[in-house]
Amino acid sequence: MIELNISAASWTGRVRSQNEDMVLVDHQFIREDSCQTQFVLGREDRLLIAVADGMGGHNRGDVASYDTLHNLEYYFYDIPSSLTAGDFNEAIVDWLDSINNYIISKGRADEQFKGMGTTLVGFAYYNNDFYSLNCGDSRLYRFHNHQLTQLTKDHSLSNMLADEKRTNIITNCIGGGFNSSFIDMVQMTGDVAQGDVFLLCSDGLTDMLPDGEISGLFEQHADASALCSAAIEAGGIDNVSCCVITVK
């Protein structure tokens, strides 16, 4: 049995007029709110935690993140039990194709949704294994033995060119004008150890707080609300959402 303590929060920053982010914790959707919960996982259980950052530069990013997480929640908990790791991967890839086509077709049918898009980063427990999922530039970190490590790779121009001045240009997401998307999916069971802390977050957190400050907050046992508050206090140029998962 594995026990997880989880906190999550999603808030509007100081600049944008609405929050286009959304967080999913199991069956709970969080926007302009926070939560604290706990799960005890056995072999037959499953759990999905995800952060979606609706694209602020496109119409209705709030709708894209909402649609994506609600669709994923329904799909994930309906997947047959005991798929192999390869078949589970294929199931998620099939879902990505489906939701990307849905987001694009919704934009074609209604001008207000044209070009809307969202990133997605996830932490999943399925068939006694943990997985990371990533599409875009939201991030998953691991805080282990006082060291903070980014586990996902940003799908961004800045990452491709090693140019930190281009952080707002992404090269992959769901919708957002991309006719096709891809998802990085990694089985990470061996990287989940007692005492570890995992962080899922939108770039509203990491654009405001360098890794060193995030590490310092984790040393103080900060939860998701404390991290979001620190990012907003540091400038809050974007909406900020995060989920903190502690392995007990």
C-alpha cells in the first residue's frame, strides 16, 4: 500500500482577468480554489492528477483546459484494468488524438473557440505503476533528498534553442493551432520513494519562482497554496496552478 498526501491550488494572477488553468485531483476539478486530500493506493486502485494551462494568447483557453481535463478524467477511469504498460501508453496516445481533434473541431464550428489550446502535465497510478504524462511546457518535478529535479521536458522553443528569453513560445500542446500533438509518457515507478515530494505546475509558478526558491519552500514543507501565493507575491504575471504530492 502507498499513501499519498496531496494539496492542490489554482488562482488568477495579478495581470490576467480570468484563470485559464485547471487542476484535476482524482475526480475533483480545481479552479479559483484549493484542496487537501489523501489517498491510500493498492494494486487494483488507480489515480490521476493533472494540471492544464489554457493558452492565454488564444481564445477561450479556459474552455480548452476544462474540456481536456473533464474528457481525460472520464477516459482514464474507463480504461480496462490490467493493460500492459505498452497498451496503456497506446490508450493515452489514442485519447490525445481524440481530444486534439475535438478541440480543433470545436474551434471550426464556433469562432469564439478558434485556436484555443492547453498544455497538460499529469501524474498517474495505474496497474500498480506510476506514470508521468506531458504535452506542452507545464512541468513535473521531484524533490528527493533536498534536491529538486525537473522530470519532464518543456515542449518549447526556448528549450529547443536553449534561449530563456523565448519562454512563451511552445512547440506542442492540445489544440492551439496544432493539427497533431504528441505526449511524453514515462513509467516512473522506480522514482517514487517514501519521503519524496512531486510537484505538478503551470509556468505561472516557474516563471515567477526559480528552482532554488521552490526548493526552499519545500524545505519548509510548503503546500500548493503556499507555492501559488509565493508566485503571486513575486509578480503573478500569469495564472498559477500546482499540485504537491507527498509520498508517505
